[in-house]
Amino acid sequence: MDAILFYVFAAIAVASAIVVIGQRNPMYSAFALIVTLCSMSVIFALLGSPFIAVLQVIVYAGAIMVLFLFVLML
């Protein structure tokens, strides 16, 4: 079951990373980057590193992406 979840979230991470690069609208690109970071967090949790998983969500998907979205809104 862990292997199936790993491959599912890895596919989501790769697909959303491609959307980040290929999207012309910066807001959609930022939201796709949030999906990428959250799926990477799930992958870290599946690999047995819960601290890095929580840190990934709090620091990158939370703080950095909020600042990035504020800059885009300005």
C-alpha cells in the first residue's frame, strides 16, 4: 500500500511541477507549486521522515508561498 501511495503522489508531484513550468498565469503556477510542495510532504511522510514532512508544509507551502502570492497580488 505504501508503494502505491508513493507512486501516486510522485505522479501528482511531477504533473503539478510540469504545470508550474508550463502555465502562463502566475497565480495558477503558484497554486500548482503549492500542490507540488504538499505532495512532496506526503512523500517525505511515507519515507518515514515526519519532521521534514511537517516542516515542508509549514515553511514552504505555508510561509514562502503566502509571501509569493502577496507579491503576485501587488
